[in-house]
Amino acid sequence: MRLVTWNINSVRLRIDLLMKVVERLNPDVLCLQETKTPDEFFPVDAIVSKGFAHHHFSGMKGYNGVAIFSRLPLEDGQVHKRVGKNDCRHISAKVKRKGGAFELHNIYIPAGGYEPDPVTNDKFQHKLDFVDELAKWFPKERSAKDAMIAVGDFNIAPLENDVWDHKKMVGVVSHTPVEIEKFAKFQKSVDFYDAVRHFVPDDKKLFSWWSYRAADWDTADKGRRLDHIWVTQKLKSALKSHEVLRDVRGWERPSDHVPVVLDLKDAA
DNA sequence: ATGCCCCATTAAATGGGA
């Protein structure tokens, strides 16, 4: 089973790029973030025509928005409000996979603004609250024994080699100690395992995002790993391979994020 | 070295991204 997650930065603007990604990867399950589209304008038919008969999404005007498309049946689609807002950042559905069903969580954690100070920057406060809530919600509403996969744009690069320069980035939102501490609590809450770092050692740089502002993103390579795929322990033995589609960042009118792929063995 | 950008909304600015 092949799973792909991608912060597409507007699904309507980049539907053609999405078709290319789907043709190249032939995923079974596709998770998107920052679709930036109210549900009534979502380009459902184009994606369904590629064989994704099952879908579950939640979008709004202009911002945010998350979507799951699947060749495998989906059940029990849910939209999760976070920190009292209705801002389309967390959905879930059960995926009927050969080798055992699992619950898939597609999450878009707030970016958090510029100043890494929750007192002066309420966007940063919102981000911290959002991660705190996830850390409490998962053990309360779910169990570490469940088969679950959590994917998405988590907007936090936790490891030193998840950013281009740890020392220069330590005070920059996405790599500050307080974010990384809360991120770790969220991960530990139901014992999520980092399915991408399973394949790439911690001492090797790995990025999934490069700023639009960098003149030459490829040469400068000042990236961050903001997009994640986690699995609960039950699925650890099914991990097969991964891929980060770096070259997609070099396509015409790209997203600033690239697709991240995980392959699971059919038999658990 | 968060910066020179990009997107959506709405009408040439603004807010958000990270």
C-alpha cells in the first residue's frame, strides 16, 4: 500500500501538478494540506477520475483545508475541531487495507507566525495550544494499541538535521525548543513512530520544504523537514520504503512543499 | 539569511505562509 502526503498550497491552482504526481507515484491513499478551497469548489472529479473512488475532505475559503483521497474504502470520516476553531486542519478516516485496517489522521498544524513568543504573537500561542491539544486528545480518544497513521504538514522540524543549519534556526519558528518539546509530547502520547526517519538516519539532512523567497532553492538548499508520516507500533513491522520527491520543488509553479511517500507491506 | 516570493481575496492593497 502506497501513501502520499503533500502540502499542495492550493489544490485548484495545482490540480495539473497533482495529476502528474498521481501518475508518477500511483498511490493508494493521498493526503493533501492547504487545499485553500471551500468543499463546493473542490476539484473532486479530476481526482476521482484517477481511480480514487473514496474521499473525505474539509475546506474553507482562502486558507487551510485538508483532504484524503483513497482507492481503498474509507469509513467513519471525521472532522476534528482544534482549540475552539473551525479551521479545517485535522480530519481522519479508517482505511480498509489488506493486512489490516488503520485510522488515518491528516493534520495541518498552524505555522505560528514570525516571533517565537506566545505573549506578543498569538499565532505562535495558537500553534503551541494546537500541539498541546493533539497530545491530550490522542491518548484520551484513541489508544497507542490502535493501528493509526498520522501525516501532514506539522510545521515543526524536530531534529538538527531536519533544518539546513541547526544553530542558525534554533530561534526561528518551526525549530525552537518549546515547539520541539511539545512536538515530542504529541508524538509520545500514543507512541507514534517516525516512519520516514526509520529509513533515513538522524545524522543525514532531510527536507520537505524550501522557501519561495530563496533565489536558488536547490543550490542554497536551506530547507526544513516540516512534513511528517508517523505510524503506531502496530504498523512498524509493515514499513517497506519511503521517498521524498525533492525534484517536484523544481517543477513550474511548484508548491513550496514536496510530496512524501510511504510504502507499507500488505501483510502486517 | 526570514529575505529578494507566492497564494487568495478583492480590487492595489492586505493577511498568511514559515
